[in-house]
Amino acid sequence: MLDKQYKKEMKQITPSQDLINRTKMAMREEMQSKPKRPLFRKAVALATVAAIVAFVIFSTNLLNQTNDIFFPDNLFTIRAYAMEIQPDGTIKLREVDISQLEGWTGHDDGEALFISIGLWFDFEGYNIKTVEFSLAEGFFATQYIGNFVDASELQQAYVGIDGRLAMYGTEFDKVGNVIKFGDVMDSDILLFWGSYGVRIDEWYLNPIEISVIVTFDDGEIYEQPLRIEFNVPGITTIEEWPQNHSEFIRLERPTMEQYEHFATAPLEDFTLIPESIKVITPTTHFEFYVGGHTPVTISIPTFPEYWDASRIINDPYNQFDENGISRVPMGIRDDEGFIVVIKLDADGVFTAMTYVVPLQK
Amino acid sequence: MNQSQARSDWVDEVVDKYADMVYRIAFTQMKNKADADDIFQEVFLKLCKSAVAFETDEHIKAWLIKVTVNTCRKSFTSSWSKKVVELPEDLAYEEEYPDFEVVPAVKSLPSKYRTVVHLFYFEDMQVMEIANVLKSTVGTVKSQLSRARNLLRNKLKGGIEDA
């Protein structure tokens, strides 16, 4: 049996005696240095002297100071990081404001819809016992970013202000509507919001409400609501497109130079695919169109207030220029690049279309 | 027995007892033995620094498994932003163990599958125990084991025996 063979082989893998000896030595050194708490001793000595000199005046302050140093108050902070693909293909995490998404991504596998909360969450604080994330609607799905050491295996999309936010794989672990952590968050867990039986073209970018309940060591419970609003365009990959567009085309990521060209060259230099032109309403999604295949859709926000042209143009985080045009570079296939252009007219009508970009030799 | 001697004895006891387990988990996760060596040392140093009061052997074992897996994951994350040059003298384990058949197949699995496969088939842990240690759910562990078996079936004739 191969499981027995696995055990037989694995039993041969052992740490070297040298490694064991070095580790034991390092542990002994660490343990010898551990009990020293000079700061505490100094604080106590200082408090004693101060108490003699002016007990009534200073004792309370010193006590509080000592408490602040050694027994910090319960504290909880949540942080969010965007995953960015760097020009050399590596992935880097950049801290971002949770309330202001720069872009988002999703995956529709035909049975469930997975929406990337776009972010890698982490939390920190003092005296945290457990942290529980819960959803009133949908379920959590997770991925470990440690699995994405090789970024070339990622299902990639290029969203965000500079088109460098990373996408993810298409395998998820579904963990229900509650996910609980101990005093530290798993170092590299990516949270997704999932919903069964909903296709991307039926999902209207409703905000995701997450309740974060923190239990501290002393029993205090703190609740922090998180609201993720999808008020910027996002991209969704589709495993099985429901309208007979089943062939998936993998587009390569543009280089930074190509990206710059896609983003700045006059649109007149590009070739419009006429059949791709489509007016987008709050209830429609734009199919990215490449030669009859549909690898992705682009979704834009549905909030009524977002459909105010002047607001979009004046929003510093929006991706529309002063002429109401937003370009979404999609990628490269062979010697052609593809971008989706969304035009917003003065009446608040969005029209999306695909352009083919000849690549510079 | 003085305090220093007691600490020294504790170090001997805990390392001798769990060295193989920690090292093998690190080995399944990391690309080479040099990285596994680093993880091994880091995990035991974390044990010294930990303020956790371990109640039983099972408690310390579970803690070591969890910390080893997390330390490996953190190592993956940090390696993204740096180019690591492998030293030529760092012999690839494939060369050291040319007869290995199943270990290379397991090591080719995605890391989350490697962890559950190793804990299930080598450490003989139950699905519930694995879920507890990894702060996961029974359903997730079962699903990961199932996917891992399918992948292994494609890589190896016969696959790994179902639980």
C-alpha cells in the first residue's frame, strides 16, 4: 500500500544530529536570557523612590504608568492588504483602506460565486483570545496565499488604479458563514465571500456585511462591523459560462511598458470590436469579448448614488478620466493586447466595448 | 536539581521527543532540507519564547504542529519579495533519496494538501484532530484529503489507501 510506502520513505527523513545540537544550544541560550525583566525592575525602583519623595502626589500616576507598560488595555485593530503583482512577477502586499476598495475580483464556477473581498486581512492587538468573522448572508471561502509562491499559477486579473492587483486560484475551501481564529490570524489566509446558485450576471454588487466579534482574555467582548462596498469596477472569471461560451482563454499579463501603452495611447490607434459595444445598466454585466470566447465579465457598481456621472468624475479613486473614459487592460494573447473601455456620458449612461491593441515590436 | 539543569533537561526531552515530527512536517512543506532546517530551529525557539502553559503532551504536540505549519506559510509569504539563491552544496533530497516514490508525489501537491496528507497518513491523526490543530473544519479537511487522494491517484498507480 502506498500509505505504508509513504511512511517507510518519510521515516528516513530526520534532522541531522548537528541541527539538533545547534537547536538545543540556541534554546538553552534563549531560556537563560528570558527571565530578565530589567524594565520592570527599574520601574518598580523608580516607583519606590518616587513614593518616598512624594507618595501622595505621584503614586497613582506611577501605578498607571506601570500598568500601561505591562498590562496594556484590550486592543483590537484590523488591517487589510492588497495583493499586487510586481513587474518581476512576484507578489507584494500593500496596506489599504478597507472602506475604499481599489478593485475587486470574483470567480464563478457554475455552482457558486466567489467574490474576493479583494484583500488579505490581518488583525493585531493586546489580550485577544479569539476573533470570529461571521456573515448574515452567504458563506466564507478561503485560500492560502502561501500556495501562490509561483505567481504564474495564479488566475490573474489586472484591476485597481494601476492594474496590478493580483487575482487568485480557482480552488476554494468553503468554511461556512463563521470563521474563527485564535489570538493570531492564520498568517496567509485569503477570505472570499461565496454564494450558491448565483451567477455573476445575477449578482448586483451588493455590499458584503461582516461582523467581527473579538473576545479578550478577560471576557470582554467587542464587536466591529465591516462593510465592503464594491463601488469600483471589478473582474470575474467564469469557469462555465451559461450561454455556451465554455472555452476559457488565458491572457498573459502585460508588461509595465505595455500597460502604460494600453492606458495612455490614443484610442484611435486601437481597433474597436464593434460587436462588443454594449450599454451597461445597473443590472447588466459586460462580457469581455475576444473572438467569440468569454473569459471574464466586468461589473460596475449598482448603487444609485454611484450612477451620478459628476460624482464619478470627481471621485479621486474612480478610474474614469475627465472625458468619462475608463480603460481596463485585460491582457495579451499572441501579438495582440485587449482592453475594455467604459465610457460614461453626461446622462450617466455607461457604454462598454473591447479594443484590440497592436503590440509594439 | 537546580533551575538551570531542569531547563536543560526539558530542552533535551522536548527536542528528542518531537524533533522528527517537526522536521518531517517542515520537510513536506519546504522545497529543500536547508529550508526545513531553518524552520525546525525557528519552531523550537518559538517554543522557548512561548508563554503557553502546556498541560499535556498532546497539547505541546498540537502546538508544535500548528506553529510549524504557520512558520512554513510565513516563510512562503516572505520569500515572494526576495530572490533566494540555493547553494550548490545544498543537495536536493531527490538526489539523496533516489528511490523515493511517494514522498516526491506528496511534495508536488499544493501545500495545504501536503499538510493534511502528512498528518493523516504519517502522524495517524484523525480528521477531527487535524481540523482542531489547523483551526479548520472537519469538512474542509475531508475535502482536502479527498482532493489530495485524487491528485495522488493521477501521479501514482494505486493512489493512497482511502480512510
